[in-house]
Amino acid sequence: MLDRLRLAFARLFALVEILTRLGFVRSTDVSILRREMDAIRSRQDVEPQFIAQFESDRKSQAYQAVYESRTPLVTVCVATYNGGPMLVERCLPSIMEQDYENLEILVVGDCCTDNTEELVRNLGDDRIKFTNLPQRGSYPDDPLSRWMVAGTAPMNFALERARGSFITHLDHDDAYTRDRISSLLRFIQNERADLVWHPFLSAKTYGLWKYIKAESFEFGLVTTSSIFYHRWLRQIPWDIESYKYQEPGDWNRLRKMRYIGAKLSRHPGCFLRHY
């Protein structure tokens, strides 16, 4: 039943996008429709008891304590697959050089077959913990569907082992600005938000960049590497079957966070180059 519902949603939204390109549907109407569909999907995916648990835990002293800590541990999760050079030349240096030092950096290989482990070890940073999964995630064969959920296995592995009071992510070919973590940490604590997001630069052809202002928490405006959140939300993992909705795994997860009532706050700073 759930698979049939997911397929119906995927086909409906594909039709809407075609009608939009032909000029029969306005983009603002598409945004409203997508939000409504996100809510319906989330009602299917998230149990009421889970929402009640979140609301209860959020009021607890343990949950609120992280907002008062001066130097809480922050976990950065990085999933990789045979991307050793980009990982050690761009991604990890941008984390290691942060002006906030109390970091746990979890790098998880999706059954890498290159020399990623050796390259990471040669960086010589004790904050980095590398694990290479013995088997790749069970991803679909279709290239688009596979792209939507690739990396699910290592990301969930990292989430399960994250010890930080706050958690964030970085794709293995992306890079942070040096002040990202310190800026977002101060902001989330001041806002007492459950999750914060921010604008970013997205790489285009010929060395050009597009500024994604990300004024609202919507599909296409928020990415895995542009969020920073309370550790409680690690209880919402990546869903390896999100492709059945024709939905990328990161947005599948993020719309569930919105659905349960997490307080979401936007920082205006641009802290990411998304390649």
C-alpha cells in the first residue's frame, strides 16, 4: 500500500512539473502543492508517538542543556565513496581549519576500494575517525533513483555513532568557510532552535557560482551540507527507499523534521561552497 502511494505521489508531481514548464501552473502554486504533499507523505512516514516523544523530550533539562554549554562537542559527518583526493584536499581541510576546535569528524566510506583510508590517516588529525563499510548500501540500479539515495548507508552509520551535542554534515567534495561551525553554534544556541540552515554557493559551469539565498526551508533551497542541528534529530535517519517518492534522501529527512514541529531558523551567512 505504501509503495503504491509513493508511486502515485511521484507520478502526480512529475505531471505538475511538466505543466509548470509548459506554463499551465505557476511556480508559487507548485510550492504550495509541494508543501501539502510533503505533509501528506510525512503523515504516512512519521508515527504520532514519535512526535509526542519529541515534544516531551524537548522540554527536558537534558535537551535544553546543550544551549547553555560554552564549548559543546560538534560532530561533523562525512560520507564518501572513492573520493579520496577531493576528500583530503578540499573537504576535510575545510573542517580541520575551523576556528571552533571541539569537533568529532566521522568519515565513513561506502565500501571504498581506493586509498581513501590511507589518505585520511596521513592527515594526522586525531579528531578524525574513519570507518570503511565492508559492503556498499543496497541502492537501486536506475541512475536517477540511485543518485537520490546514494550515501544512505554511511550517513546512517555515522549518525548512530555521533557523540556531539550538535550535528552537521559535509559532502566529500564540498567545503566550509572557516567560521561556519562557530557562527552556527552561537546562532542555534541564541535562537534555541532545533535546526538552523543557511545560504550557500552552488557550482555552475565555467567556474561560475550561483548564490542560493535559501530564504525559506523548502525543497531545492536546503542541502545536507547547509544544516546544523540538535543531536535529538539524529533519530530521523536517511530512508534508503525515498527514491520511491522520486525524492532525494536529504529532503525526505528534512521535511520530516519540519513535520514534527522542530524550530527551524535561518542564518543569513553564506558558509558553504557546494560543488
